[in-house]
Amino acid sequence: MRVNGVPNVRTCIAPLKNDIKVETQGKFADLPDARFKSNPKETVDVDILVVGAGPAGLCASIEATNHGATVILVDENLRVGGQLIKQTHKFFGSKHEKAGTRGIQIAKDLENEVKELEKKGRITLMLDSTVIGYYERDGQKHKFGVIKRDDYESTLYEVNCKAVIFACGAMENMLLFPGNDLPGVYGAGAVQTLMNVYGVKPGKKVIMVGAGNVGLIVSYQLLQAGIQVDRVVEAAPIIGGYHVHAAKLRRCSVPIYTSHSIKEVYGDEKVEGAVIVKLNENWQPVKGSEEKVDCDTVCLAVGLTPSTRLLSQVGVEMEFVPEAEGYVALHNDSMQTTVKGVYVAGDSSGIEEASTAMIEGKITGVSAALLLGYDKKAKALKKQYIMELERLRDGPFGEKPRVAKNKIKKLLEKKHA
Amino acid sequence: MPNYEKTGVLSKKDLKLPSKKQLERGVAVIECVQGIPCNPCVDSCPVNAISMKDINALPIADYDKCTGCGKCIGICPGLAIFLIKIKDNRALITLQYEFLPIPEVGSKVKALDREGNVVDNAIVKRVVKKGKTMVITVEASEDLAMDIRNIRVNS
């Protein structure tokens, strides 16, 4: 879309302002290099660049700053918090991990901490901004290009840092079926953003695909928003998410169909219904089990893939680890990748959840600060964080990330033996 | 494989049921059957009636130690603890409720079981606001004390 004549604006996330002119644009727009050239490009030097202001990036920035480092924190959204700003449910864990606190409250607490540090000039917050690429490595110096949007125009910054922490989160997975491009088919994250951030109901009657924690939690939030959830379908023979989340839905009379999936979505211009089908023990559709269900919304909660494109561009060693849900950067206990000073934390290091993402963030923050020579005493603290992380992963639901992290560690050892 | 992994619904066989005597005093029934890393219920109990080997273990309620104070009800992030009491041949069920509208004390609501079936009409006896969470006590038929786990407010 074109806004005020500026092409390639992502209007779905750009702020709405009075008297703006929004137009659809042809497929190709002019290369905006003339505007970049006329804008003064600023060069900024900083100790640590943190990419992504979700739970991992926020904790990384706060931790690194507390140990004396200077930080630039970049996020493409207008607000910090990442996925936390939509998590209206109470978090699990212990007192230490703010158990019993709702995700939205944790986001506010972390935001306040970052804003305090910003006032003191310790953190520079670049919101509505995107790290567009990696340009140069010179010894301990890394050069990145960052675009900051303002009034739909972009300004290019050159950021030089001694360490970088990638906390870029993850992308939602899509599912292949006829009609999946019809308006009304959403990812669970989009539904949460509409409901819990913008206060907009995505539809009236929803079919949820996926009974992992995301599918179960978003279904419950849909009910809280006064939207009917017809059913949850799950291809696996068992519910993947926590029983307590499933129980909350069931006692609100929402059925969960395990060994069921979506075959197709039908409708003229928008979703009018879906065909649900039973799966046999080989996950193949059972002929004759098709059921047509009227609905106006199909919500997909079928997993996430780590966002790692910038990491690939930096040139760190990547491997496909199924338990991490995709290609991930090999990293050690300090969350450092195979390039010195380049760290990774949270879902972009392997899909997990917010509590562990926050601890991973803290580990990267303290590790990067140590690498740069700040606060030698912080070593003990780093050890403590690593132990906390192991403790959280010790149960049955921690098995998958545990396996993922062990594989990553082994691959790293093998390559550098 | 336990059936609740398929259905999301616990049966009484999955739970440690309190005795009649314990129910008359009022006890916290914990419907948390999976080892998830979580322990605020343990910290909330003033008489150490809830124990856990480690953070990934299952919480175990000692019905003899439990005084039925209800502190753990509003704490549980999984909304999985219910205070159950039998008084004057009626069941008093205390649960977390996270929907609008918030029912008024004295009003009638539908009592739902673990599958969301309406099994009784209940009377709202108490509404306590704990942050954004409502902890609500309803009164219903005695024999449904271990079945009623949700309410629906008539709108």
C-alpha cells in the first residue's frame, strides 16, 4: 500500500493518523533510494545491539545495561513487549518467574524498567524500526543497517556495535488446505492482536485448529471476548497443551476433537464454513467422516518457526533441529553463536515459551556484558540463570526444548572438536 | 494413556477425593494432573498443606492439614484449584471466574460440570476480586460437590 505517496507501507501495522491518504499500489514501486540519499544517514556507536523487544530482548537489554553496557533496542512494532502484550492469562512458574502474573502485566513491568533506563540515557529505544541487514565485521565491530519509520517515511541508520543479541521471536506456521487464502482464515497470533491489542472481534464463530497451548489459550480468550468457539480440532491423538488450559475450555462446553483436522474452507469471498475430517492412526483422512461446520473464522494454531534470517546473513552456523521447530543458530550455554559477540535468545533460538525466553534473554545480556569486559563478578549470576533455565525445563513439558538444546550443543561440539 | 489427554476432561478416578468429614470442614481440591513447572499454590498455603517435591512435580494436598482458607484458589494460574465444602446438606464450591458480567451475590447462575453441561442451578454466595480474577463461591446440590466446576451467568 501507498500512504501519503510513500510506497511499500505495511498498512496492517502502520499507525492510523488524521488526513492521511491511503492507496493501493501497483505491484512495483520506485526504488526509494532518492529519499534515502537526501536523508542524512546517522551513524551510531553502541556496545550492544538488541534485535527484538519481546520478553527475551527486553530482559537482555535490562540485564546488559545493569552491568554497565550501553544498548540500542530495536523493534518493528510501536510498543515493546512482543507477544507479552497479548497474553492476558496468568503465567506459570515460581515467584521468581512472576508466576500468577498475567503476561500483559509482565510486559508493563519490563516496559517501565526499560523506560527508566532510557531516561537515564543507558538504553536507546528504536521502535517502529527494522534491522534490515548486516554489512561489515571488523574484529570486534559489527555494522548493521536500521530503518526507522516516521510518518510512513524511513530514515536509515548505521549502527556499529561490539555485540549483538538476536531475540527476533518466531513466525506462525501456515497449513495447506483449499480455501486457506480466504479472508477469515487467521493465524492465532493475528487473532490475539486484533482482540487483545486493538479490541476488535475477529469474527462471530470460530473453529480453532491446533490444541497446543497457543490454540487452547487463544480459544479461551475468544470466549472471554464474547466470541463463540465451535470446537478445537487437533490432528494428533492427544491434546498437546497443558491439561489445565484444555479443562478451562471444556468446562465452558467447547469440545476438543483429537485425531481431527481441517480438510478445506469454503465460502464466497470470505469464510462461510469448514470441512472437518477424522484422521486414522496414520494421520490419514477417514473417508466418509467429513463434517461441514458453519463458521466465519478459522484460526490456525499449528506451531511456530524460529525467525533466523538475520542470523543466517551474519554467517553464524545454522542447523535444522526438528525439536527446535526449524533452522536455528548453533549456540553454547552463554547463548553465543559460532560468531564471537553474536548471541541468540528466546524463540529465535528454538521454539519454547515466554518464561524461558526471559531467562535466556538475561543470560545473553550478562554474557555480552562479560565479553565486553563489564562487571567480572557477573559470572556467578550467569551460572545462576543457567541453573534456573535447566530447572524450568526439567519436567515432562520441557522435554522437547531439552532435546533441542542438547542436540544444538552436541552439533556445536562436533563441529568444533 | 489417561483419557483426559484425549478429552481434556478429568474423571473422579483421576483425583484424590476428600472424605465426607474433610468436606464438611472444607478443603482445596487440586485438579492439576501434569508436571508443569509451577508452584505458587505451595507458597500461598499458610499451613503447608500443599507439597511438591520440586517445581515440576505434582502438587499434593493434605486434606487433613488443609483448613479450607481458600488462599490457593485465586492464585492458581491454571484455574485448577477448587474449594469444596459441605454445609447444611448443600455444596459450597469456590472457583475462579474470568468472564463478564460478574454475577451478583444472591443471584442464580447455571452450574456446569467439567464438560460444560448444565447440571444444576446455583446461588452466588460470595464474590471476591483478586486483581483481575474473580473468586466466586456458589451453593448447589450436595451430591454435585465433586462435579460442578464452572458457572454460567444468565444474561
